[in-house]
Amino acid sequence: MPSKEKNVDYEVYGVDSIDSDKFDRQKRISGWDQYKISNATVMVIGVGATGNEVVKNLVLTGIGKIIIIDYDFINMSNLNRCVLFSRQSAQNKEYKVDVVKDACEVLNPDTEIIAVKKDLNDIDKDLYKKSDVICSCLDNVEARLQANNYAYFYGVPFVDSGIEEFFGSIQSVYSKEKDAACLQCSISNSDLDLMWKKFSCTGQEIQSEKGETVAKIATIITTTSIIGGLQSQQVLKFILGIDYYKEHGEWNSSIGKPLIGKQLNYNGLLNKFRVVEKLKNPECWTCSYERKDNIN
Ligand SMILES: [Zn+2]
């Protein structure tokens, strides 16, 4: 195309109308509603490797408010897979939530970040109710189940992730879909007995060479960014699709159904993704009994 005609095209469309809106390209997606995104509140529990990816994605997408929960500080060993941390933040042993909050201010100052420097057990439970979607990016089963249970009781969509080496998985839970499994459904009684120990995200107990149980997971940013990307996508699908679901009882095809009751597994060794249906446990104490303290 001759350059002269090109210039005419730019004048017709107006450069400003195409490139001055930072959300222009995503607004072009069928079914997208930036207003919903900008007014959504997402809770992200754990802002380590996967949490960094999820928060970064949500902030750049323009989520209105993100509640980040983590009581840990930054170590040098975090730096190979945490895009929002810096060497200085590790040397100063700064708190993860403080550093993530500052980094997000640079990425997109329009997103409000609420930093909660507490153990999950100690947070104000109203934070669950104030969230439109809850994400767990955690490294131990006990905290993930706690988040699953609160999200289920409050009727808030919940997206969990797990990673180890070249493997990862995500799963969504939503109590309005009564027949779908929750995270607790897959936990056996023997798992519950061992709950006080730390586990890897795939449920394997982690041991050092000396046989001591330690809570360190072998992982790499390529895995966490893949899984964090998939997890963020589930969050967006809930935010964009849930009003339609509540009105019509089905998910809008242009946004698609979230992975409710299903687990998406990634195998980086075989270069494969696989979706498996999770079986609902009829004796699951979270999702299979009518509870008097169910706040729904
Ligand atoms: Zn369950």
C-alpha cells in the first residue's frame, strides 16, 4: 500500500482513538466488558512466584481492586521467578505484599492494591465476602483448603493453582454449581491426618536429603508463568461471565465456561495439557452437606 494511502487511513481512524486507550486491544475481544473488569475486586492469596504472575496479569488487565495476602518477606531465592521483586527488595528482606503493591503502582496506578500482611488464619473474613473472585497461589494444602472452604460458603468463585518442576494444574470452584467438586472433595482422610505437615502443590511430602520435611518446591518461572496465565484467565472468565450465568443459568459462549469442578493439568515434559473431571465426594464436609453456618 502506498504510504500516502496509509496516512489517509490513520487520519480516518484517528491515531488517538486506536492507541490512546490502554485497554483498546482487549476491548476488541467479543464479550469483553471493561466496566466489569474495572469494577471487580479479586483476592490473591500468596504473592510468591505464581502470585506475582497472577497479580501482574490482573493489574495490566485493569482490575479495579486487588487484595493481596502474604506475611512472608522476599529472599534471594525468589528472584528467579518473581517479575515484581528486585535484588534490593531481597537484600532488604522487604515484605512481598509491600513490594508487589509498589510495583503495581508503576504498572497501572488505576488499580487499587490492598496489601494484607497476615497469615490467612488471621485475616478479616469479610475480605472473602468483598471479593468477586478468590485466587489461591499457595504452597501448602491446609491454607488452600481453608480458602476453598470460605469461598464456597460465601458463594465466591475460587481458582486454585499448583506447580512443581515442569508440571502444574489449575482448578475452579463455584458453589452455585451444586454438582461440581470442590477442592476439599479430593482430600482423603489420610490427607487430613497429615495436614499439619507441609506438602508440595501436587500433594507430595517434600523431604531433604537428610529425610527432614521441608517446604521448598522445585520450580521455574516458565511453569509458573504458564499456570499463572491460565489462572488469571479463569478469574477474567468469572468476572466477565458470571452475571450472564446468574441470569440465564449457563455461561456466555463468547466468554466460555470456567473450569468448575474440573482440573486442567499441564505436563511440560510431554508438552501436553489435559482436563480431568474431578469427582464430587458425597461425604465432602465442605460441599456435600447443608451447613447451618452456610452464609449463602
Ligand atoms: Zn467438596
